Amino acid sequence: MNALEILAAAKQANSRIQNTIRQTPLEFSATLSKRHSAQVFLKLENVQRTGSFKIRGAMAKLSKLPKEVLEQGVVTASSGNHGAAVAYAVAQLGGSALVFVPNHANSVKCAAIERYGAEVQRYGDDGLVTEIHARQIALEQHKPYISPYNDMDVIVGQATIGLEILEA
């Protein structure tokens, strides 16, 4: 995809997700601006519905899936934020999710994933091992694997942050 295609895709994603995410504040940081001799602004995605920007990509991807696919369920791997985003998104869209996390994943983040309604399973001591396992389970169960980073729909969903920055 070239830059114009990415921009068009981000605008399409934004129209699909705008009712389920928060438009987050863009705040000027006097401290960082002074330190770096520049005007520095912070996009406060920590106030997003799931506490991070990951909801943008998860919602952008999942909102494109047919209802019957969502109802069958999706699979993902995460150390926390992407898993919570997928769990929140499928709950909003009427689906289910199985989220694999590494054995050492933060228990607070795992609890958030479960609170949004997804099933959490711990597997592996390394994120890559967890992801490979999750992809295999998705394949075996004939369910879509929702990548936290290697999917164009997820990427353009994250790019909606840039649209908000441009508008601000």
C-alpha cells in the first residue's frame, strides 16, 4: 500500500470504529518541549476504553468480520493490551475470543481480558512461543487469528490516531 491508500484505509477504519472508541486528548507537554527545544504533544491513549491504543486496531479488524465468524470466536496472543482490546471489541460486536498469554503475563492485564468476557489461557515462557501456539490453535479450530501487529486492518486501525492528530 502506498501512503494515499493507507490514508484512505485509515479513514474507512475510522468511520467503522468512531462510535466504539474515544477521541483522546492531545496535550502540550511544557516539560518535554523545553527539554527537546521543540513543541511536544502527547496523545493520551491511556484514557482509551481499554487503556491503550490497541482498541483501535482490534476494533478495525473485528468490525470487518462477518457476525457468524465473530460468534464462532477468534483467537489471539498478547501480553495484555491487545488481548484486552480484542476481548472488548468482540464483546461490543457480539462474539467471543480466546486469548493466549505467556506464563509470565501480568495478572491485572489477564483479569481485564477476562472482565471483558474473553477466555485467557497461559502458554509458554516467551511471547513468540505463545503466538505460534495461538496461531496453531486458530488453525486447528478454523477460527481467525487476530494478529496484534502483522495485519493491515489492525495497522490502519492504529493509524486512526494520526487522523485525530491531524484534526487537532
